[in-house]
Amino acid sequence: MHHRDMDTLIISHATARLFYRACPTAHMLPRAPRHGAALPDHAPTYASISRAQRALVAHGMDPASVFPLDVLVLSQASKRRLSRIRCHRWDKPLPPRSLFDLGEGIYVVGPELCALQAASTMEELELIEYLFELCARYTPTADGKDYIPLVRPLTTGKTIESLLRALPRTVGKARALDALRFARDRSRSPMETALTMTLTCPVRLGGLGLRDVKMDHRVAVTGDARSLTRRSSLYFDTFVERGNQNIEYQSEYHLQPQQAATDNERRHALRAMGYTMVEVSKQQFFDEMAFRRVLMAILLNAGIPASRYPDGFWEKQDGLRRFVLRRWLDEVPAQDGPKPSPEDGSSDATADASPGGAAGTTPETAAGAVSSAVSKTCTATGR
């Protein structure tokens, strides 16, 4: 943070979340500060607010969404009562590399601090979903009508956890760390996130409570399976280690003749290596009883008796299903084509399964404060 301290401005909270949705190349921006640094103790200036507006628009934000601008200030005395800004007090040292530098003394909090800030306002399910998004290989567009594949995620769960644990006691820290247990890295689409949340979320929220779930997981093609596919490695959407299960969301893209042929080769190779395929169609995911049967199959493959789940669990589970599909559940999902990925290959995940948790409030209560939107075009995994 080498610019004149009196002109420094740090963008935060909702504005920072919108920035990351508008700027798919944010991961390429320089990080700051190099070492821990205190926030300058001054009020935002008109000049710094104008520079922040220019910087955000230059990086892809819609000018109409810039204001009100969320910013960090050191003290109550530094807050300004202006309709164009919302000041948030931050009196702790800024951790190393916790900001992105937009130039001219304008910074935006990194995704790790975004996770912390979101934990103070979001309901639990929304927060888990947002953590998936921060660690994903896609970003929803600013208007919420599509998503953009990313070359690499903005951050990882381990990076978020490391920064949070290094902070002193802070509002949102405990909630963020708790929610992080149920999020996973490297999801490639909102529908993959939605499907995987039904597996990783705790039983009290309607999830299966499966552990050690990874996404975009690579497996090498070995043995006799090498004669069954042209690929030397394959990627899973979600891989549950117990039962050796590859859970795949099947969009309409997979119905195209050439892709269907490629998928058949993939199935043959995976079965030859001892993997169990569980494919979930759009129609199954959007239907309560059909999706329940999918989850029962996953439990059966994992050797987990459904009787281990408490009374009323399946009602909670359908509440979770409706939450993760809430943005397009009442619409007929679009027939989407593939999303070209910046890298070759399809995506996967490895996981250990172990149900846990206790019955609790229904997840419908978590759907009320939703601010982000992903359209029905997100139903394609792009593979």
C-alpha cells in the first residue's frame, strides 16, 4: 500500500462481491500488503471515491452497481455519512496479501476477507454456497444470468482457513470456519455446486453429511482401461470415496451424439477401473422423489443405511434441494450447450462418506436473504 495514505480506499463487503463476479481475471491482480499493515485512519475523500468508481468500471463492473460503495475505515471518526458510500469499521491489522491492488491507491478486499464479511450477514446455507463460489472454477456474472469459466479459482478453502485462523477474535470468524467444513474447492458450475451441497451439508440442514468430498478430481487411466478411452486421465464432478462413486450431473449437452459417444467410452473405462457411476439428470434433480432415489443409491453404494438418518430428514433434504435450485426451480431449465473450459478435461471430486449431525431447523429459513442469482443457463456443466 504505497500510495499516499490519505487517498487510500479499500472496497469491501457487497461491492467486493460484485467486483469478483464482474472481473473473471481478478486472480491476476497484484496482492497487497506485502506485510501486515494497519488501515490508514482517515475518512474517504471525494477524490478516492471517484478513483474507486473508475477502477471498478475499468475492471468490468456495471456503473449502475458501483454505488453505494462499501469501504473499510479504521475508526468511527473516519466514517462519512454520504449516500454514495457505506463505511464499515475495521480496526485490526490487514493480513499480508489480503487485498487486491486496483492501482491509484484503490484496493479491494481479497476473497478470504469476503468470506469473513459474508459470514456476518448471510444465512448458513447461503454462506456455504458462497464459499463454494469463492473456491470455484467459475464465477456468476454480475447480473446473475450466466457464469464464466475461470482458468483457476480465486482462492482455496485452505487459504481462507489459514487467513481466518491468523486473525484475532472477529465477528464472523467462527461462522465462516464452521461453514467452510461443508464447502469444496474447484466446482466448475453452479449446478455442480448445487448437487455437491446436497452431499456435503450437515444432516441438520438436509445434507447427507458425507465427508472427504473433493471436486474436479483427476484420476489416471490405468491397466486394461487404457484401451477403452483416448484420454490418459479423467476428471469427476464429485467423487465419494466410500463406494468409489463418481457423481455426475448430466446436462442436455451430454445428449449430443458426439458427447454421448465420448461419455460411453468414459463409463467403460471407469467401470473397468472399479468406479461406480451415479449420473443425475436435470429431470431427476428437479423432482423431489426422483432425486431422493438418487441419494438412496449413493447411500446404498457407500454402505450407509438410510435408517441412520433421523425422522423428518427427507423433508429437510427436500428443503435443501429447493434451496440450491431456488434460482430456477419454478422455471423450465434451458437446454444449454457446453461451456468451453480454459483447460481440457472434465471435472471430478473425491470424497469420504460419513453421515453426521442432528436434526435442526429446516433450510427453508436460510433462503430468505439471498442476494446472488444464477440463471437456468447454469444447468450445463460444460463437459
